[in-house]
Amino acid sequence: MGSFKSNIITGLAIGVGSVIIAPLIVPALSKAAKPLAKAAIRGGLTLFETGREKLAEMHEVVDDLMAEAKAEIAAEQAARTGEKVEGG
């Protein structure tokens, strides 16, 4: 039972100490954390934009490859049937 009482007193002391010290520490931590958070957000946005640009470039390359493949298929089919290929 003595250990339980000791734990309660320790817990209360930590709680009271936190309440007293928190108003002093929180503003200092928030001032330090704001630039770090801002830098992390900027880095994330930059990474997102770069990824979006690379994805758009990749999409364009795939579209070009698909158009070329379709043109080749049309040319092969036309060669088999003896027709003239449009746009080629």
C-alpha cells in the first residue's frame, strides 16, 4: 500500500510540475518547431510537385508509344489488305 501512495504522490508532483512549467516551455517549443514544420511542408510540396511533373512526362511518353504502336498496327493491317494508311 505504501508503494501505491508513493506512486500517487509522484504522479501528482509530475502533474503539478508540468502545469507550472508547460506555459514556459510550450511557447519556446512552438517557436522552434514552426520553422521545422514549415521546412518539412515545403519539402513535401516540392517533392509532390516534382513527382507530379515526372508523372505527366511519363504519361506523355506512354501516350506517344501507344500512338506509334497503333500506327504500326494500322500499317501492318493495311499492308496485308493492300490499303493506303492515313496519316502515315
